[in-house]
Amino acid sequence: MERGEAGLIPVDEGWFVVNAREMEWLAVDGSGAWTSFEGPHIRFEQVGVALNVLGRGDAMAMYHAEETQEDFLVLSGEALLIIEGRERPLKAWDFVHCPSWTEHVIIGASDAPCIVLAVGARRKGRGLRYPVNETALRHRAGVETETTEPSEAYRAFPEPHVTVGASVFPNP
């Protein structure tokens, strides 16, 4: 591990142990903060893992569907899941399984930070699409025109800024 601009980042393919509070995180207003435990030159080959901290109304992503499986575990706080166009409240310890092509997004729904662990399969060239969905649009988490390009789906968002991991967590 090396110290980056605002925290630790992995620098090689070897094993490591790190406290999430010490990692370098990314944040975007309206989308919360996240770390993938990866570095600029290190990408986990088979499984993606991310820890997300969401405030009320923060969307973890844009409403989307992927060709690969994704799973989510709410560790604390409350969230709103929009899945296949339907709303479902989530609370701590709720687990969400999204098989291939399940349309979904998770949005923070409590005044206390909502912490979500996300795990997804990785495959080069995997399919991805951002469908139009009225429920997601009502929550500012959807696209107005369907696309398969992340750059189009997120074009209204500012670039993420680097932040210190400890600053995004509620006090222990």
C-alpha cells in the first residue's frame, strides 16, 4: 500500500489487509462516497467489491442492468431499492441479489449514513445498459434516454473528488 492524495491505495497485485477508513475514497455530491479497494493500476480481475456511504437521496449509481451478477448488503442505515421499476425499502442486514440483467439502483433513505457493501462479477466486455424508468427518474437516479454508455448516463454529474475514508464514515 502507498499513501495517495487522501488515503491508502494498493500498488501491486499481491495480497493486502487495510482498514476501509484508511483507504482513499471517491465522492460526488448526490451520489455519496465509495471505495473499491482498488488502485489506479490495480483492478480486481474476477470480483468487484465496493463500500458505499450514502446520505438521504444519494443514488449509488444510475438505474441500470448488467450482464453479470451483483449483490448488495446494507450494513447500516436505511435505503430505497428500485428494482425492476418497483420501490422497496431496505434496512441494516437486508441482502439484495441481482441476477444478470436485473434493473436496479439503491438510494440512501435515512438521515444517518447508509453503508452498503456491493459485490459483482467481473467479465471483460460485459453488457451494461441504462434503461429509462419513471420511478428512477423521480428519485434523480435514472436516464431520460436509454444508453449503454456510462459516460452518457453520468454526463450531468461532476467528476468524483478524492476524499479521506475516515471522513465519510459515521463515528464508530
